[in-house]
Amino acid sequence: MSGQNGLACLVVDDEPRLRRVLVQLLESDGFEVREAGTGVEALQVMETHPAPLVISDLRMPQMDGANLLRHIVQRWPDTAVVMVSAVADVDMAVKCLHLGAFDYVSKPFNLEEVRARVEQAMQRRQLKLELNAYREGLEVRVRAQERQIEGLFLGGVQALAQAMEAKDAYLRGHSLRVSEYAVGIGRQVGLDAKSIEAISLGAHLHDIGKIGVSEEVLHKKGGLTDAEYRHIMEHPVIGAKILGPLLSDAPLVIDIVRSHHERMDGKGLPDGVKAESLPFVVRIVSVADAFDAMTSERPYRHSLTVERALDELRRQGGVQWDPAAVDGFLKAFPDVHRLPLATPESSVPTSPPAG
């Protein structure tokens, strides 16, 4: 057998004489060998000096070789275990192979046979390590490709959302402004970086479902009928269905897209749940979306002044919008009233803004 260059080995046997024979054999082949007289002692040695090779007797006091094998396979799965058994224990040795042992040697053993079994076990161990490394590398590459594909797809969805807004004078820049407002609120109230990231992406994509809404209704001049308003308000569900398969690992983003029109009092759409039961990031985007919608001109209604929109946010805090999110908005954007207005003041809409 080729030299092992100091590779560690643990020999476990309650008979010192036999243990010594194995130790001398392995040391002559280049192993650094430690000894243990019982399975319990072997586990203590492995805790401080884990070895890539363990040669263990089957019959030992306190803990037999089979139980020792179970512990090693569970805690040190890269360790190769060779069992040593008396002829009468061959059936048990074979069972140990099913438990994860690499090989077994029968007593009385021939030293050359031990050498051959150890070499085979180490070769199998090396093949196993290489296979595991290949699998892990393959999984890393697959995950990287998946992220790349998802990134390309998500980039396409974002580009589609921007294109949708760009061709509509009433929606142009809306999602970007909502994202900026929502991120500002999130930072003001001290949300963590992961939540801020979800807010930024969710706000940017919150209206993507309008791709599935009739342009005739979206661009209709004057007031909307109840049916038309309900049709427009289908966009949260459509958006969540579009993004669901892509962002299954980002549930907060899907929550934002689906639920940004829910209300604190449970009278929102599409699910009519009380907003307090939804993640705080959803309630933050709802405030940001509502403010930008109220201060933007729409084909079916005129915009409000900034002051009127702020009054509406304060008045409906706790009813339609989360008061903590409203307060965060007011503190994050104290100079928002200085925003230029392109349209004259009009009355407050009676329905939640379909931003």
C-alpha cells in the first residue's frame, strides 16, 4: 500500500495485543495512529482528533462496534470505517456494511489482507469525497444558473413594468416614486436590510398586474363604474400570479404585490383582510402608493394637492392606512409639501386610490 503521508487513523479494540498489531502495521504504512479500547473512548478521541479512517472490532464492552459505527456515520460521514469481526460475527459484519461501513476483516486476520482492505476503503473514501464535491459543485452551478435566469426574467418583468408606465402619461414614474417613498419610510422606522430590499422590489413591481387590465378602462376619462373599478383592482391578484413562480423565495415581495390595496379595517381588496394581519412592509407600501396616487393626475379623477393628500393620510390613519406607516412617511419626508403640482386641487376620492 502506498504511504499515507501522516493521514490519521483510529484503531478500536478491547484486546491490547491485537490493537498493537494493527497500530504497528498502519504506522509502517505512514498513518498517524491513535488507539481506543472501547467505543465510548473512541468517540472521545474522535471529538478532539477526527480521523478519516477507523478500524474497529465488533465485540467490545460498553459500546460495541455496530453502535460506534452508527455514531461515526452520523457525526463524521466522511470517515471510512473498517470492521474487524470473528468468523462467527460475519453476518453482523455484513449488516454493518449496510449501516455504512466500508469493509470488514475477519479474525484471525492476515496482515496483507488488512493492508488490501484498508487501501480499498481509502480509495472508496476518496471517490466518495470527489463525488460529493462534484455534486456540490454541480448544485452551486445549477443555483447560479437559476439565479441568472431569474435575474434575467425579473429584469424583463421590471423593463415591462417601466415600458407599461412609459407609454401612459398618467402612470409614468409612479412605481419608482412609490419605491423611493416606501424605502424612505422603511429606513425611518428602522427596518432591517432584508425588509428594505423586499420593499424596494415589491414597490417597484406592485402594479405589474396592470398588464392584464384593459387599457380602455385604464385610460377611460371621467369616473369609473363599480364594475370598471373592480376590474382595475384585479391587478394585485394578476401581479401576484405573474411573480409567484419567479419569487417563491421572496414571499414579502408577493405579499406587497397582492395586498397593497388592503385596508386596516378589512374593507380593502382583493382579499378583504385587515391590514394589521399583513406584514408591516405591505402597510408601508400601501401608504407610499396611496400618497403618490392621490397627488398624481389620473384619467378618471384629478390629483389632490400635497397638503390635501397628507390630511387624508392623517385622517384615515388606523382606518385605511397603518398610522405607524403614515407617521413614518411624515417624518421621512418632512418637505414633501414642496413637491411641484401639475394639476389643480380636486375633491378627495371616495374610493381607495387605484394606484
